[in-house]
Amino acid sequence: MRITIDFTDGDGDLGLSPEEKDAPYNPADANGNYNRTTDNYFITAYKRNSTTGGEFVPVVPSSPQGYNSRFPKLFSAEAKPGPLKGSLTLTLPFYLGSPFRPGDEVRFDVSIMDRALNESNRITTSSYVVQPR
């Protein structure tokens, strides 16, 4: 599954390089717990639940990182950072089975974060019915 969002960034400080693992981008906090700011692409999955009157309920991921991810810097090291506008597409490795099964209706909340830890507004995707393979 692919999710594409449009963005505008006034500072041009979107993206993290693979080498950026020190605070505040370190993968774990002092107690070894997942540090959310190691990622910069945040996704919450929801599934329509017929037992709750058809409302969308959050899907509990199997790991603390959930569906969050990291996208690379959006300009080269030689380029002068500045205003950026464009689209980001993330391919999510969803597989049929738990928690998504054919016929499930799903949607996602998505936000991104810049290197200064400013998080964007959260957008909600249209719903999608999972198709059998």
C-alpha cells in the first residue's frame, strides 16, 4: 500500500539521513524504549469495526514503532536549504492476514516532522477496502 501526502516546508529541513542517530533522533530513550523522534513519518492505522457501530478504531501495531517510518533529506548536501513544496510517497509493507484481511475497510492518519521537531498537521486518508490477492 502506498500513501502520498503533499507538503510545504518553509525552512527546507525535512528528512533525516541514515547517519542521524544521535539525540534527538536516537532510536531509543535512556530506558531502551522507542523514541518517536527517530522517525519523521507518522502513521496511525484504523479499521472499521462493525461491533462498535461501524466507527473506525485504531489498529494496535505489533511493535512500539508501529507504522512510523523515516524519509531521507529532500535536498543534497551541496544544496542551500530553503522553501520546499512537493509530495512524499511512502510504501507500507502491509500483508494480508492480521491485522488486515480482505473486506476490511481501513484508513490512516498521517503527519510528518522536520529536523527541528516541528510536526505537521495530521491528515486523514480516504478509506480503502482491502482486496483479496
